[in-house]
Amino acid sequence: MWDWAYLIPIIGVSIPIVAIWTSHQRKLAKMQIDATVEHTAEKAAQYASKIQTLEDRVQVLERIVTDRGYDIATQIEALRDTRKVEESGSGVPLNMERKERA
């Protein structure tokens, strides 16, 4: 039948194997945590940069509204007028009917 004497060497070999496996699992978990922390810090820096850009844009908009009053509609119309000038061309129109005489 079964002899208990065989159990002692099996346990003696099993304990170091389990200890090595547990140590390896801890190292893997630590590496995953470190990678997650690094990725999270990178994302936080990107978000902080985007937030700063948006805050700067909001400050500019606030300055436009408060410094110049509510003249925004006039400014928009002025931009539209500029586009019309650019679309139609600028400068002196050429008179193509008169040709040069040599």
C-alpha cells in the first residue's frame, strides 16, 4: 500500500517549486502595475496639456467678450466681408479689350 515515507520527499520538492512560482507571479504583477502607472501618468500629462490649451482659448474668448463689449456680430460680418473680397479677387482689373500697339 501507500507508504508515508514517500510523502516527505514530494513535499520537500513541492515547497521550493511553489515558492519559485509565487515569486514569479509577484514579479509579473509588479511589472503590470508599473506599466499601468506609466501609461496612466502619460495619459494624465496629455490631458493636462489639452486642458491648458482649452483654458487658454476660453481666456481669449472671455477677453474678446469683456474688453470689446458685445461687438461680436460686427466682427463676424467683417470677416464675411473679407472673405467676399478674397473670393472676388483684389487689385486692379485688367482691361483686356485694349491691346498694346507695337
